[in-house]
Amino acid sequence: MADNKTISQDEVTHMATLSRLSVSEEEQTLFARQMGDILAYMDVLAQVDTNDVEPLYSPAQHPGHLREDVAARRRERTEVLANAPEADGEYFMVPRIV
Amino acid sequence: MQNIFENAMTEICSLSLTQAAQSLQKKELGAAEAVTACLARMDATEPGISAMLTIDREGALAAAAAMDRQGPDPSKPLWGVPVTVKDALSTKGLRTTAASRILENYTPFYDAYAVQQLREAGAIILGKANMDEFAMGSTTENSSYQTTRNPRDTSRVPGGSSGGSAASVTAGQCFASLGTDTGGSIRQPASLCGCVGLKPTYGRVSRYGVIAYGSSLDQVGPLTRTVEDCARVLGVIAGHDQRDGTCAPRPVDDYVAALGGKGLKGARLGIPKEFFGEGLAPEVRAVCQNAMGHSAGAGRRTGGSKPAAHRCGHCHLLYHRHGRSQLQPRSL
């Protein structure tokens, strides 16, 4: 078992704040340990010698495809707005967040 | 422990997809009859396994009735065949949640490419299968709606994240299900439920309309009761789609034809030795070695192989173990 990388409870609460999640004290302790364990496994990967290995940028073996930059009307506005909790017929209306 | 599988399935629901498709083409079986049998099977099994998040009774019966009026179409390989779709794939007009409360009221206005292909091939979509929320899990216990149970033993998990798909197919609720696989999410639940699951090579099936988990790894794939059924469904969903830039512009092979003839006789199976190292449960080792022995007996040669970075294989297994929670899945 790889050594645990210490993550502090403060780091856990900081990440929770960024994620807009509330975390109990027990969860802080649990997650700190679990996150440390996960980071420790990265050390196992780091031990692999990749000096002679070509980096893999994409599993896709083919080049990307480009198309002509031509605008096309594919959807009706009513369709697109149908899932909006609030809309004014033209735009999505969302709570102010800034 | 309740074993759903012990209850005799209706004759229709125990057919393979291939058998059902042939019966439908020959008008021995009607589309509405097939859908009705599957819906009845769902009614009988859902209380025990909870595989489905949304069942579209009206839509499926209406589609079936319309198809019966027109009669079988030999150009449609899945004509009249009822299927389910993992709730990570967008279905037009049918609620799609990815098993999350965030998408509780989300109804897509378009079909995922793979769903579109199923419809064009004549398949009938019965509903959306349960999964781990946003595919984040390997047991389907992380769904925000319900826990799906393994139809072969309802005290056990079906695996995940395509647990609903695997359970639905295994319980005979449908003839095939589409799942998604990023790090095993089709293959593992198929294994735990005892059905066939395939993760196609990345780029073989378009990811357009799939709610993403790991976009450089995600693939849509079939879960079925037989390998032939799997080949049939793959042939329908594979293909180039302009709307997915990672989709390969390669022609689609005839996978069903490739199954015929000598099959795997004389083929050489590579078994990575590192997957049989430290940490492997003895029961799993025994089951795998038994299967390998079986393969050798059937004329296939097996041999050890060594991936270049064997410890990465170790890490892959560790990643899976960390994904576990609560109930530990057991191998069959």
C-alpha cells in the first residue's frame, strides 16, 4: 500500500466551498483520508519508466474533421426553451449569480 | 435471497434478440405483442430489481401499433424489437436524467446518435435504464433515484454504471440495452449479471447525445443475452457521425457474418499476467481460470502477455476498487 499523501481538513472544506457542497466534520476526516489515498496511488504510476514511450494525446487514430463554417438553423427556439424553468419567449432567465 | 431468474419467463421474453427479430419479420410475432410481453415482464420484475427509471408505455405501444399497421420491413434489422437505453443517452421527448436529481425535469429535444440508429433500424424504445449518477460508480448504488438489484440474486449488486441496462436485459425485460463504458461500465455489470456486454473501440460509435463522463474514454455499447445479438446491435449503432469529432470515418463491418464459420477456433487469446497478480480474489481467479480452460478445450490457444507498463494495469484495478462503496459486488 502506497503512503498516504496528507490532505488537511481545511483543504477539504475549501474544495467543498468551491463545489458548493456542505461537508460534516466526520466527512471532512473521511474525505481527507480518501483523497490522500487516491493521490498516493499516483506515485505508483510515477514509478513507471516512460522515457521510451510516445505520449498518447488521443485514443482516436484518425485526424479530426473540420467542416465549412456555415450557419444552419437546426432547432426551433420553442424546442430549446422548453426545458427552461423560466423563459421570456426569447431568452433563458436565470438567477443573478454575480 | 430472491432469484428473479427462477420465475419462468414468458416464452417471448426468453427469446434472443436474433430469434425475436426473425419472428417479427416473419409475422410470427407482432410488434405490439413483443412490447406487451416486455412491459408485462417489467411489471413482474421491477419490484424486485428496479432496473428502470422511466418506462414509456404509451410511446412504445403507439410505435408498435404503427409498425404493425405498416408490416415488417426487411431492410430494418431490429424491426419491432423492444430495447431499453441507459439514462445517459438522450432520447427525444423522453426524460433523460443520468440518474441525477439535477436533470429530474430534463427532456431532450434530440436523440443521441446511437438512439437514432436504433430507431431507424426499427427498434422500439421501452424506457430508460438506471445507472450510477452521471456514470460515477461501479455498482448502480450511486443513483439518486433507486438501487438496482442483480436479477440472478437480488441481495447482490448488478454492477455499474450500466447496472440498469444489464439487469433489464438479464431479467428478460427487453432484448437489448444500450449502455456506456468509460472504465468498464458495460463490461463489468454484464459480467456481474451474466449477460453479454461490449465496449466498442473508441471512435467506433458516435458519442453525440451521450451525457459525458470521460470524453476521451466514453463509448456507447450493447448489452444483450447472446454474442450474436451483440454483433447485430453493434452493426446498427456503429458508424461515422459528423457531430462527434472523435468518431472514426471507417466503414462498418458485418459483425454477424464475422461470427459465423470457424468462430474462435485456432484464435490466440492474450491474457495479461499482471491482472492475475496480488490483490485478486481467489474466487475470481478460479472463475477466470475455469473460463480459460474452457476456451483451451474449445480449440483456442491462450498465452500470457505482458503489457509494457504492467504497474499501470495494477493502478487500473486499484482505480476500480476505490470506486466501490457499501455492498461489495461478488463474482458469479
